[in-house]
Amino acid sequence: MTASPLFAAGTINGMTLANRFVRSATWEGMATADGRVTPQLTETMVALAAGGVGLIITGHAYVSKLGQASPWQLGLYDDTLIDGLKSMTDAVHAAGGKIVAQLAHAGHFALEKAIGKAPVVASNFAGLAQAPRMELSVADIQDLISAYVEAARRARAAGFDGIQLHSAHGYLLSQFLSPWFNRRTDEYGGCVENRARIHVETIRAIRQAVGCGFPVLIKMNCEDFSENGLTEEESLEAARLMVDSGLDAIELSGGLLTGGKMSPSRPNINKVEKEAYFREAAQAFKRFLGVPLILVGGIRSSEVAEGLFKLEVADYFSMSRPLIREPDLISRWRSGDLARARCQSDNLCFRPGMTGKGIYCVTEERENN
């Protein structure tokens, strides 16, 4: 049997990956109440590494306390978190894996009962929310950039192989890019260049802090799929600015947390035709940008990923929900068992996370009982 090109090694700014499969970031619900690593979270990461995933991206880790999105979410906001994170990266590396920390701030979608204040936003306007919101000043934006830089420094100190900025799905950096969320009239609002300014300044500042050889990635929307939201053309223009500023790779997603059928985690991906739902946008990004492209969104079959790889639509293929049910999915495919991922795309896996148990495949549990 001819070896699949998906199992050839790849490189992102000196970070060599064993294959072309990536575990996309999610919320695991496995950290402590203040965002520290637990044995359960470490075991989850190690299982992914042992299961053959080429690159693990952590669940979104909040860079400041005001950026927490969910209970039991991983944190990167304080130096006292470094030792626990180092124990996790050491365990992943011992299992033969590579791991990148995703840096995030929830902004408008912050968990109010956890942060104890009004969530911060790119713009505050009538109709945004029923509860109070606090619009960031220019000085606040500079503090926010510093928070990302410090989180990146902590990630490097903790042994991560790189970092990824979370600028998708309506979280704070995504809110700056979106013309619906961002209605500012200063240098951080208006045209795409201004809306992407915080990204450009953050990437440049992080690059100065961590050096040229430390991979800096981003997860971003190809578009918001909402009225007056970010368009594909605007997203591509913003991505060009970020690449020129030192970005090493892009993970392409889309949609907002409030997007319903057009959300990032779409239900019922039960046919090949429903897989890779951002593939058309990926073609444009891959054609015009000179950095590796990671495609996420409903990938369930190795044949779909391989076909898109051969067509040069993407360089890497990212999954989240399938690897919750089958952390060893990549090893299964590599062994020759090419059956589709067993994930039912029902999103039930997040329910136990909200009760403090951590996410897991509820459907599999029911099938086995």
C-alpha cells in the first residue's frame, strides 16, 4: 500500500512535525478553577501525542483574568502557572509529540461570574449586549498587547514548541477584525488595515520577545458568516498584513459562537460532502499567502484530507471533536484502517465539561452501556 503523503513530515519555522494532522484547540474543562494544569489535562495531551497527532494545540488559554471564557479553562496569565505547564509539555515531548499554546481573550464572551467585572470589547454600542460592556481605550489596547506578549514569554519558558493567537469565532482579537463588532473611529477601527492593527502590533511585539526561531501561528476566521461581519476578502487582506509582520502559519476557521448552522462546530457531519466546510476559502488563502495553511472544520475522513492536500488546498489538517472520541485516530489511519472518524458531530462532548468532569464523548459512553 502506498504511504499517504499526509504522513510525511512537515516544518513550520523550524518546528518539524511527524505528519500533517493537527489537534485543533478546544475548551477541555480540565484545568483548576484558576487555570492551572491538572493530571487529567496532562493525560489528555499525552494521549493525543501517543495517538499519533503531529501537532497538538492546547485549549484556548486566557492571557489575562478578564479574558476567561469558561470555567476550568487553562490559563497563561501569571508566572506561577509556568511550572504546571512545563510538566505538561515535558510529558507530551516524552510521548513524542509537539505542542503549541493557544493564547486567547474572550472579550465580549468572557465569563462574567468568573471575571467579576463587565467584559471588555473592541466597541460598545446599543444592541451588543444586555449587560454592561467596557470599551477598550488605546491605553487598554497597549496593555492587552503586553498581556499577549507576556503569555507568549511564559509559553516559551514552559517548553511549548510555539504559540497560536486565537482570532476566530468572535473572541476579542476576532472582534477587532469584524466590522460588526468593531465600530471604533480611531486607529484601531474603520478600514481593514486599522482593524488588523492590534494583530500586527501583537505579532511584532511577540516576535521581538521570543525571537525569530519560535513559531507564531494564528487561528482566524475566513469570514464571520453574519450580516455586516468580516468577509473573505477582508480576512485575506488582514492575513497578508500579519504574514508581513512575522506570522509563521494560519489555521483557517470561520463563523461565530452565535452563528447557528454556520457556527465553527457544525452538527451532523455525516457525509463526505459536508466535510472541510472552509475548503473554498482555503484555496484563496493558500494561493495568495506564502505560509503554511492549516485547515479546520468538519474533517472526518483521511481521503478528504489527502485529496485536499494533493490539490494544494492546505498543508495541514486540523480536527478537534473527532480526537475527543478517538485520541488515537491518526494512528488508526496510519495503520491502514481508513474508516471515517467515529465522531457523530453532536456536540454533546462539551456538556460534562460544564459540570467539572472535563469533556469526553458522551455518545460513545452511551453506546458502550
